[in-house]
Amino acid sequence: MATYLIRHTRSLSGEVELCTAKNAVLPLLAAGLLTQEPLVIKDVPQITDVDILLSILRDCGAEVVRNGNDVSVCALHPQSPRHEENMRKLRASILILGPILARCGSACVGLPGGCAIGQRPIDLHLKGFQSLGAQIWPVGGKRQLSGQLTGGHIYLDLPSVGATENLMMASVLAKGVTVLENAAKEPEIVDLAQCLNRMGANISGAGTGTITISGVERLHGAVYHPIPDRIEAGTLLCAAAITEGSVLIRGACAEHLRSLLFKLAETGVGIRETHVGIRLNGSAVTPFDVRTLAYPGFPTDMQAPMTVVALRCHGSSMIHETVFENRFMHIAELSRLGAHIRVEGNVALVEGGHTLKGGQVRSTDLRAGAALMLAGLLAEGETILNDPAGHIERGYQNLPEKLRILGADIERLEDHPV
Ligand code: UD1
């Protein structure tokens, strides 16, 4: 449970440093199950999703040690998790399935949970494991998988990030060559492949639609530093764009943020890429149309923060969500602040330029929570943001603190929930 008091903030200025990417760190930690030697992941963010995954890894028999910012995972004798509860708390919990199956020849896991932004099935993961030779059957609400994996040719019906990661991890120890077609191309996939290769895997093509994995006997330990969080960078850039911003996001990688940077530039803000990060100046004025897509398209995780940018612009913007079927929950909350937004199917029509008035809103998922925090900066007066499930802290380390460093007026009212 967290409650935030957010006051209207005219301008943001200064600089902040990014964390490593949540969506890179979670699969990297799961990859620790693939070897009996320690895998050390550097600069792991202090967020609840990481804590939950670390509990699951311990439950899988791994020795997990957090030493300052670094986390070491050592899985001498991995096994399926005994407790289903943590699996339900986190979508990325499913990423332990590929490694356990590859290491042990069998796995039994509960179905994953996570943000309620759509159905989020795991059919593509399971179909892929079957193509690698696994047998699958349901056992008391869980899925039992069994089989010594052999390389196969897999075509993903959708370029699913999680399925690409899971199948890549399963096939590094499979006998023979696996080809993954229509694979996801996200930077986090490339990061995982790089780490696996450093552990002795033989993966090529990560970052393209076709990934080839030649199985090896075993992997060894490694020390790996993940990429910066492009979604945290994007959220902070959106915060700057809805105020009169002059900010430097240190560590932000422009190459990972191309679609967002072009879209923000369309709104009229100045974007400058420097060797230390990305600088944004000015505020969003010109409305825009955007469609979420798999990478390198516009990230669905930036859709909610970008909706708040559209509210700052003068005129009509159109936001088309094509990745998840239930990702407009922030819109009902934004309407409480006076936002003019009409939803038709998977399109949100945003009429920007109307003054928002502070009020009480509730976070429904991770990125919706971040978007509502930004909306509180834009709204006149005071906004109370209730985050009963602690969504924001699941995925952002110190988001309010970072915004405060830039001049935002935000307090966390943990001891006095409103
Ligand atoms: C990852 C990210 C999440 C991001 C999403 C899309 C992590 C930990 N999370 O989630 O922040 O929003 O990518 O960029 O990296 N699908 C199926 N069947 C499957 C798998 C997926 O139909 O077996 C569908 C999903 O319902 C969704 C689409 O494919 O509509 C994309 O999902 P996917 O890329 O798998 O997202 P995640 O890996 O869960």
C-alpha cells in the first residue's frame, strides 16, 4: 500500500540517473538457474518485482545473495518451485520454466499472474517447449513439463518478449540447433542473449526476427551488467514534456528509445542525445497519433505516460493500443481529474489542452500508476494517488524521489494513507 500526494508542478529541471532495466534484470536473474556456477548481475534495482523473483529462485533451490546492488544466483540443484503464491504475483515468474526444464528435464509450475492488462496467456511458451520435445499436461492447476530437449524450428505466432526469452533459455542446453522465427527484437532480448553467450551459450541473431541457438553441454558462471531502463527513461522524459522541462536523463540509451523520441519531438519538445544521456527541453504542444507495437515500434509500456503527454498538447491525439487488450484502465482515473478522453475499442481519443484539476485517483497497474503520478504534476492543486497494490514500487526504484530531484512536488504518505 502506498499513497502519494502530488502538487501541480510547473517545471522540471536538472538531471537524474537511470536504473538498470527491470525487464532485462528479471530474465537475467532467471538465467542463473541454467548453471551450477554463480551468475552475478550488477546494479539490480531495488523493486518489488525483483524481490518476488528472488524469492521464487530461492524456492527453486538457488542460493541467492544480494551484496549491495549486485545479486548472485547459484543453482547447484535447481528444482520446480514448491509454493505457487509467488508465481501468481509476477508475470515474469514464467521465465523460470525454460531454465528448469533445460536443467532438470522436467518442471512443474503454477500459472503466472502480474499486471491485469490483458489475458496474458502462455500458449506460445508452451507450444515452443513442445516443439523442443517437451510433453505437457495439467496437474492440479499447474503445468507439468517433461522431456530431454532437442533443437527445433519454432515460429512464434506473435513476437512475444517472454516466450522468446523462455525459449532461448530452454534451447541453450538442448541437443542440436534451435531456430526461433518471428522472435521479439527488444533490447532486453539482446541483453539476455549477450549474458547467455558470456555464460558459454552459442546464440546468434538476437535483436532480429530470427534467433539461432546451438545447444551446448553446460553453461558456466558470469558477471553481467544489464542495460539501462528505457521505460524508466521514457517515463521521466514524459514527465519533463508535460511540464516546462529542462532535464538530462543520465544513462538513457537513445538507440533503445527511437520511437518515443520521434514521437516526443513531434509534440514540439527539443531532444538532444549526448554521450551521457538524453536531454529534453520545452513542453509538449502539438497533438499526435501513436500506435503501440512490438519493438522497434512504440512500446506499449509507454502508452499510459504518453496519454498524459497528449493531455498537455493543444488539440486531438489518437492513441491506438495493439499489444494488450485491457490497457486503458488509467483513462477512467484520468477522467476523474477532468481529462477529455473517449475510448473506442482499442483507440483512445484524447482532447488535450483542457485544465486538469487535482483529485483522488487509484493506480490499477504499473505503468498506469506512473502515468497518474505524471497527471498529478499536470493537474492544478493537489492530487492523491492511491496505489493499494504498490504497483509503482514493483517496477520503478524511487520514481517519486527522482521526480523530486527534478523539482516535482511529490510526497509519499505511507504512514498517513488518505
Ligand atoms: C513483456 C514486458 C512488459 C511489456 C511486454 C510487451 C517483461 C518482464 N515484461 O511482457 O513490460 O509490456 O513485454 O512489450 O519483460 N501473448 C500470447 N501468448 C503468449 C505470450 C504472449 O498471446 O504465450 C500475447 C500477450 O497476451 C500480449 C502479446 O502477446 O498481447 C505480447 O506479450 P509479451 O511480449 O509476451 O509480453 P510479456 O513478455 O508478458
